Amino acid sequence: MMAVQWLDRVQLAGRDRWQQVQLTNGTVTAIGTNLIPRECLDVLDFNGDYLSLGGVDLQINGALGIPFPRLTTAEPLQKIGRYLWQAGIDAYAPTIVTAPLQEIQAALAVIHQYQPNSQHPEAEIVGVHLEGPFLNPQKRGAHPQAHLQPLTLERVQAVLGAFTTAVKILTLAPELDARGEVLPYVRQLGITVSLGHSLATLAEAQAAFAAGATMITHAFNAMPPLHHREPGLLAAALTDRRVWCGVIGDGVHVHPQMLKVLWQCAGDRLFLVSDALAPLGLGDGTYPWDQRHIEVKNGTARLEDGTLCGTTVPLLAMVGRLVDWGVCDFEAALALATLHPRRAIGLTTEFIGQPVSHLLRWRSPHHYERLLPALAK
């Protein structure tokens, strides 16, 4: 039996007029104006609120006290997936930072073999973001130098091992690839190459983009700043229409005024990442991190020596912050967390065909909710 529901007076990004949305058996089947039959009673009035897809976080290091590099069983993935789903995240890339090889491959094995429990909704894993260990030691940030590795074809093959299909994104410093072999190999595997933790010159960055790199990791962080005589990696990325730029939108990693610079230079190629650490969802405090400790204060995480190493600010909370700071309007900020990360890795952004469970209702830039519970009432 076909069940039809309607949403009325819906605001969608990029459309001037309020829309009506048809849901058939829990799936979006039509969007337009003057679609709802007069005799229809099953209508939810949106009152002009925005409708969006859920967020996609392409750089998240853990949650609920669980760091992805330390995974040894699948149970934490289920907990994190449910938590992220409740936080409005549809999909994410578990990020494995620089760690001992055995830890990296153990975590890859767990994620590769993970099968979600269909009884409870959870955020989908789109693949691992391997952030390291092929990073420039001078721009390693919080990554432990003892576990960095040279960027050679042999070492990349050794790290990926039997889990090449588990990795979606690989962050590396292209200037370390002296023979120019790594990027073609990684792209042949279907892995997105992101440049970061790097001292790449303009020429080195441009060569890497020409070889198939399509992304940079947390723009401004772990790379030289913009300089008028030494443009470098960031300038190369901002002026290359093929390149997507991830950015941490907490206002600490990048000042709001520089977020505005990024938006005005590459807004249609910019996307938000949380770069959230394992204490995401636990609040401020001191937490273990590899053999070290981090202190989380007001959502910002630092090592004991003061090195900035991540956040516990949820991805969708950054949407409202960008609006508050005047970086961009709400529609644009919403796209940075929902549409642009999907486009960066080739996921669909079409509403037609989307299950209602993937839709968010935004009552303001700071308040959103899953649509499904409201329709079930």
C-alpha cells in the first residue's frame, strides 16, 4: 500500500519560493509548488523552516572517548554511529592519524569488516580518512614524529596492506614524494588524495593537483600561511577550480575573518570538517591521547605543551557559528556541512529519492532536528 505524506511551506537552499515536498513510503518523490491536493490531510506545515540533508564529516578522529586509531573491536563503531546520527550526521570518514603501523592496520581491519545493525539508525561510514603517516615532520602538528614514515610507493603499500578498499581519503605531504610515484598509484586505487601537513611550494602543490590530488586537509592549519612572495600550497588550492578545501570552522583553528577569506576565495569548493577528537560528546576535561594527554576547554583540544590538536565542536554546530560571525549566510553555511562534503567525494546531493530519515528541519541556524520523529507523530 502506498503511503503519501506532504511537507508544506518548506524552504530549500537555492529556491526563492517556499516548496512543497511529497514523501511516498518514506522517500522524497516530488518537490515543487502547488502540488498538494486540496483533499489531502496528511500535511506537515514547515512554516518556512529550512529542509536539508544531514551532515557529512570527512575528518573526525573519534567520539565518546573512543579514538579511531585504537579500534580493536566493532562495538565502538556502533556507539559512535548512533551518536553521530542523533547529532544530525548522515555519513562520516573515520580518521586514523599517525600511529604505529600495527595500530593503523588493526583499526583498518575493524572498519573494513564492520556491518551496521539495521535495527538502529546510525551514520554511514564512507571510508577511512588516513591522515598520515606520510606527513612533513616540520608540519606534523600533534602527530608523533616517531611514527611518521617516508612517502614512497613501498611504504604506502605497506601501510595500506590488504585494506586499500577501506580507505577513502589519504592526507599526505606531496613534497616528500621524490620519485613522483605515489599519487598516480593512490588515485588508481580510487582513493581521494588530500594535501596537508605540508611545506609544499607552489610548484610542488600544482604538480600534485595535476597528478590527481583534489583536496587539502584543514586549510591554513599545518601548512604555511598565505604569503605574497611565497604562495605555497594554500594559494595553489584556492586558485585551482579542481580542488576542494576542508576547513575546521570552530573559530579557533582559523580566525573567523580568515574563514571569510576562504569563503570569498573558494566558497563553492569549501567544506566544513569537525576534526573532532575522541572526547566529542563528553564535554571539557583532561583525556588520554596515545601516550600523552589532551585538555579540552570550551571545545578546543590542546596537548600538554599547548599544541592545538583538534576540537570537540560538532560539525553542525559550526553552521550557526559561521552565520553568527558573518562569514556567509545560512544557506551557504548549510551547504558547507551537507552538500559540499558530499560533492568532494562524489556522493549524490539530490533530494529526490532520499529517505525521509536523512532529512533535517532547521528552525534556526543553531537548531535542527531529524524529520522522521515529527512525521511519525
